[in-house]
Amino acid sequence: MPRGLTSVCVILSSVRIVQYLKWLRLADGGVVRAVLDLSAALARAGHEVVVLTADDSGVPEEWKREKLGSHPLPRSVLLELTDPLDRMRGRRTAEAQADTPTQRLTRASVGVAAREIASADALHLHGAWTPSNHALARVAERAGVAYVVSAHGMLDRWCMAQGGLKKRFSLALMGNRTFDRARAVHFTAEAEREQARGVLSAAACSRGEVVPLVFDTSLFRSLPGPAGARAEFGLAADEPVLVFLSRIHHKKGVEVLLRAAARLKQDVAGSEPRFRVVVAGPSDPPEYVGRMKALATELGIAERVVFPGLVGGPLKVSLYQAGAAFVLPTQQENFGFVLIESLLAGTPVITTRSVDIWPELERSGGATITDGSVEEITGAMRMALANWRGQAESVGTLRAREWAREFVDESRIIRRFESLYSGSSTAGGATS
């Protein structure tokens, strides 16, 4: 019998949970943050957490020094990937940027992972396409340890349309078995689970569980105010700001945002407000931000747009607060930490129905949901600019902030993850 099946009571006491994500590189975005913040929250809840990864550059240094059994920090273990195609090209697999069907954990690393998994109560795998996920699922099966798989939006329709034939082949070759034999398949929103029904088997879908992601909201408990960001990025106190903060990637809709800003510039020419746009975040790929800067110049709005790169810490919170609105015209997002962060900072959100949690965001009262077109994004931004003065103290903003606090309440979400690991949750259940 897989470890952890004995009773609900087992998971309520301290248990040992192994998390695996192939690369923990902060620039890779939300999935990395999801794994780090979930691991930290589980440790705070009294569980022993081991994080396995083949790139620990984003892992807190103290986790790398953590000793077995000491709380409340997770302990990270570095594994190694290999790829015969990389060897032929004279390239280190650690420097690769994408999954390939030939990437594998080295034999020594499989041994290291097997020892960690054998003494665990549950294994949590993150992602749908990584070959090493499937290998560790087999390791867990041999050890009699149950595992959970988080899809992280990778089975959404938009994602499946990107190289879909190759992805379906990967599922047929390895992935279906991993999902079919998981104790639970974790989704972050009901819309994500519904899209996966067209991809996964009935058996895997019957184990689907909807639980929001947990993340560290400590930066948002005491808000620093917008002055810091306005000073840092040269934003005048009397001009409204439209904020984008995410990976600068084609699916995130930066081009739509810039085209909408160009239309707004024509609308408000010679009148107030003279707005600015801040497009913050790492570029993926590195050259993509150059294309967006060139587009801003082509559209005649380069003087209104700031590209500060990655922004973090209290300055990030201040940037949210400087915003008349946070704008994410994304083509696909299964959760979107930045959307919740914006509401926690008291800034209204403009986004699209391509965000899996859009119905929840709409119910918050602090989000405008669009079809993602330039026309609808422009209209929503125009409305935000018209109402920007005093919006931080409005009743709607305060209610949306309270909704966000409750939606990502750590103790409630961790109890749901404990149930996933123990097998005590109801199949197909959802967290509201």
C-alpha cells in the first residue's frame, strides 16, 4: 500500500514531502515561484520538505545548507540532467533552456532521488512534459510512495496548440501513465481542470483536484506606497501609470498593451491625463524585449514606456501601488500570481478570459475581464485612467483586497494540499 494511505490523521502530523521541478530558475516565472512558496509554506506548517531540482539557482541559500529533519526550512538537493544531443553539440545540459525528449537524470542522480523518495510520505511532481518527472514517478511507484502531479496550465488549450502533435506523442509515450497512476492531479482553477478533460484520460480526470496556489504575501501586509516606484522609474506624481509586471513573452500580450497605449495616446492628445506605461519583468527570450522597445518607437509612444527589467521586493509592491491599473493581456495563464498581487496592493486588474481564474477575479470586484483584443484592452485602460484619482481608497478596491487575502489564505490552502498528499480529499473536489 502506498505510504500515506493509512488515515487522514497521518497527514495532519508532520510528514515528509518531496517536491520536484526540473529547473528552479527565478526568471522562468510562476511555476518556479509556486514550488518555492508551497515548499516554504509546508515547512512552516511543520512538515519535512525536500526539494529536488537540477538547477538550484533560484533556491534560497539557507535551504541548500539545511540538515535533515530541521524545521521550518525545506532542504534542497541538487540533481544532474544529461542529454546525448547536448554531448554531441559540446554543450552542458545544465545550460539548456527547454525540455527535450532525450533529457534524463544521470544514473547517480536517480539513485539520490530514489533514496529521498523512499523515505517520503508523498512525492509532488510539477509540470506535464519533463521526461525526468515520469522517471521519478516510476521510482515512487517502485518504492510504494504515492505521488501528486501539478499540471500548471500546461494542458490548457492554448498550450496544447503550441507544438500539439509533439505534446500528444509525449503523453502517449510516457505522460498518460504518469497522470493515470497519480494519487491526485492538481489544477489551480476549475477552468484549467475543464480544459484538461480533452487531453487526459477519464481515470486521470477523476482524480482531478482544484486547489489555488499558495504564495508568500508578506510583502503586501504593510504597503510602502507609490512614491518609491515613482522616484525609481521617473514617474511624476500627477501622472497615472499603467503597469505590466510579468515575463516579457509573446503570450503575455505586451504587444497588445503597447498598441492599446498608442490608441490611448491619440485619445488624450493635448489633454490630461498624460499617462505612462511600465513594462517590468525579464525578457523571454532575451531578445524579445528589444522587439517590444522597437514596437514602442514605431507606435510613437517610446517616451511614455519604461522597461526596467525584473523588479522585486518592496519596490515591486510600490510599483503596483503606482498603477492606475495592472494590465495583463495574456493569451494563457492558469493562475497568475501577479493578478492576485495587484489586488493585494490595492490596484485594479485588467486581464483576459484566457486566465483560468478569471471568474474568481471577476467576483472579487477588482478586475475587468476582456476578450484580449486591442479594442477591449484600450477601453478598459481608458476607464482606469478616468477613475485613477482616489481609486486606492475606494470601497471596491478595499473589498477586492480583502477578497484576495481570503483567496490565498495560506492555512486553508495548505490543509487542502495535506489532503492531496494523504489521499483524504474527495476526488474532483474544488477549493472555493
